[in-house]
Amino acid sequence: MLIIRDVFTAKPGQASKLARLLKKVFGHEPQARVMTDLIGPYNTVVMEMTVKDLSEFERHMEEYRTGKRAPTMDPKVAEEMSNYTEMWQSGRREVFQVLE
């Protein structure tokens, strides 16, 4: 099992907006969660997802790249997501293997 974290440093005033947007988009998925900083660098937003293996993650990324979205996603939310890159100034992806 893998934990994938996308860690964003939001632009000033955008962290809560970015977190709400990510929650709207990914909040229905049981293997995903959105977190914000409590103690640490300001304006940090983390999108975390648990997947079985890298092929599952690659499938998620391919669906995202090709514009496939959950059938239950509101088209307005999909439109909002198309502009999410305007809300952050830097980011990184972390991939952790869960030892069982």
C-alpha cells in the first residue's frame, strides 16, 4: 500500500479556498483526505490519497489528465478545479510505502 501526498504552499489568502476546493473534488473518495497546517509553514494544504500500488495511482492520474471525472461531480466544481493552479505558488509530491 502507498500513501501519496501532494503538498501545496498556497498563495496568501488562498489556503482555505484551495482546501475547500480539494475537499469538494476528492472528499467523496474514502481513500483521500485534505489537511491544512496547524503548526508548521503557513498556507500549507495537503491532499493525501491511499492506493494499493503505483498502477492504481497512475490510473487516477490518467483519468485526471484525460478529463474523466466522477459522474457525481458537479460541472461547476470541475470548472473551479480547472483554475486551481492559480491558488498555489509551490508544491511537491511525496510517495510513502506502508510497511505491513
